[in-house]
Amino acid sequence: MAAYTEITIEQGATFTSTVNVEDAYYNPINLSGYSASSQMRKSYYSSSAITIAANITGNSNGEITLSMTAANTANLVAGRYVYDLLIDDGAGTITRVVEGIATVLPSVTRS
């Protein structure tokens, strides 16, 4: 079962968040050979998705970094979204490791 975590993204600012993938005994999962992907949508049923970059930054310690550039977050509409993070072991097994609400906070300063 995926962990539930809420994230906050500030419009017009660089976003990064680190996720540590662990097994049922809280041991880090070695992510060598894995890939990761993440999206957010206005609702579970929305046909349009926004990609959140998901890069494995620590194979041996199960670390994945989610990120968006300031230019990308500037284009987001403020509000609540749903998101998740999937990992693929390269052999066809896909696991949802985290899911939750992504809140985009509006920005005052604009370029």
C-alpha cells in the first residue's frame, strides 16, 4: 500500500521533495535497475496530467527526488491536485510508493 503524503508547491519557485522508498520493515529498497515516474492532476478522473520529474538519486538507499523548475511551477494554476509516484523494477512490476494531495500556493511576484 502506498504511503500518503501531502506536498506543497509554490507557484514560480523551484520545487524539490525527497522520498525514501522502504520495505515493510523500514529497510531502504535498492533501486538499481528501477525507474520512477510521477504526475499530478486536478482530480483522479482528469484527462490532463502535469509531470513531476522523478529521479532516482540514491540507488542503495531508496532515494527518489521529485522536482519541478520555477518556470514549470509558474504555469500551474493555484489550488489542490492529486499526485502519485510510481516505481518500475524493469521486469514489469510497477508499484505506487506514495500518493496524496499536492497544494499549489499562488505567487504574488511575477516576471
